[in-house]
Amino acid sequence: MRVSLELKDLAKYPFLKESQQFIGASTDTIEQFLAGASGRIAVRHAMERIRVSLRMAERDGNSERIPSDSIDVKLSISGYVLARIIISCAADRALMERLVRYEAGRAYAFLLDEEDMKRKYVASGVGLQLGSDSLPVIQYVETVAGLHEERWRLVNRDVVGGRVAVSPQEMNELLKEQIRVVLLRQLPLRVPEKVCSMLGPQVGEIRDAYQKTILEQFGAVEEACFPPCIQALATALTAGTNLPHSGRFALTAFLHNIGMGPAQIIELYCRAPDFDLSKTQYQVEHISGRSGTEYTAPSCAAMRTYGLCIKSDGICARINHPLNYYRLKKRKEKKEPTSPSD
């Protein structure tokens, strides 16, 4: 498939081979590049890219000014490359997940406005054939692993001859997810220790920014603000009750999403009758992002499907996700100061 790419296209889709070729081979080492003026500017581009990914998992690419001259396009692509290097030095799967979700959303927003041939070409660059009406089972399962709607589950799909039927609209939806999967598969990059040392200040800044983002979104963990379903799961666990797999997943993902660390989550499971440290550590770290996917707690609809939705209250009627309940309850608690004691 022959498609003519413009300079601005290389900045829109920095993961394409053409974008990487445009930067070109350099006689400078990455250490020399970082020490130079262009490297310092590219690092600033990279840091802003990561900061945006922390503030929002996806971004409307159409609102972004895209460079069209050679120098700015090179700096933009270099910023993309350095963002991946900085995140790799941080060695945190949650940060990697944030960055690739942002990059996938950014690219997809641009693709929505592209002509059909260019959209197909970019899709082929990440291994997806938009003109097809099906995907191989293995590719389908890998692509939809991070999608939690029931319609994507393999048991709800038509499978014929080892291929999963996918409508044209669904194929477009899967394009963004395929970009995310491919970009995440490439991380972490193997970065020389010296390079990570040079980027140490940036790595530290990003780690701090991520923690600040979590605190801004959810604040300190307050069990009193947990939704009824999560409270019930936590109570059952501390009472020594075995939770079903769906309950463990929901509780672990929720606690991770509101900023609780893996060690704190594992502590909660110590009282489970079947507690096994190595298995629990693996499961908690897997759900927390070490597997390559940072999972989000199930929605209210999913909790009802799993039979985990209980004791709905007034706030439950106003929200569709346990995390929204937690945010709303915390805001409400702040607005209602405790009455002075007699």
C-alpha cells in the first residue's frame, strides 16, 4: 500500500517506521545528544508529553498544534522517543500504561480525521487490517484484553475458522486499542544505566508528579468513603472469608486505583483462609500494572453481573462506577464539617 506521508504526519504518528527513519542515524551517542542544546529541548518536549499523559489517559489530538517544519518535527519525534526512555528508566508499569494510553488516544484522534487510505496505512503499521471483517483469535484476545465491556468477551463473539468476526465500526474502535497494545509491548526499553542516571532528575520528577496526580484525584485513602460493594468485600476479607476471583479482582483494582500500594493491598489479604504470599503478590502486582496492563475497577453494571452489588444507597443511584462513588463521597464529606461536640 503506497501512501504519501507529509512531515506533519510523522509528528502525528511517531511510532511509524517512517518517523523513526526521519530522525535518521546520528554519529552522536544518546549521552552526547542529551548533553547538547537539541537534547535539552527534546527532554522538555518529553516531560510535557508525560505530564499530559498523567493528567489524562487520552487527549484530543485535534486540539494540539502539530509542527510542520523539519526541525520542529524532529524535536517532536525525539520528545516521543525520550518520553519512552524516561518512563522505562522509572520502571513503573503504571506510568508506562498511562503514557501508551495517551499516545494511542492522541494518534486515534488524528486518525478519525484522516482519509481512508492513510488510516488503513497507519493501522497496518501496528498490525491491524481495517478492511478485514475478522481477526485471528490470538490477536483478538490480545487486543481486547484491556477492554472490559461484555461485548468484547470471546464467549460473546462469533468465531469461525480460528477468526473472530468484527464489524467495521468495531474494527475502528479496536485500532486505538491495537496501538496501545503494540506500544506497551515495546516497553520497557533497554536503557543504559548511564542514560538513566543522566535522566535521574526527570525520572524523580515524573514519579512525584504521578503520586501527586493520584492524591489530587482521590486524596488520602478513606475507607469510610468506600462504596457499599467495596466495603462488603473488604469486611468479608478481614473477617477471614474467601472471596471469589471476581471479588478479589474488583477489590484489588479499586484499591490500586485510589492510590493504595501493592504492599498495603497484600496486607489486607493476610487474613484470607487460603492466603499464599507468593500467589497474592503475583495477583496484586498483575492487577496493579506489572503485567503490562493497569486494570480499572469494574463498573457498577459489571459488579451487578458478578453478583457483587449490594446494599445500594442514595449515592449509588447517581453514579455508574465505584470510583465515582468514592470521589463523590469524599467531596460530600469535605463539604459537611463535623459538628462540634457538646
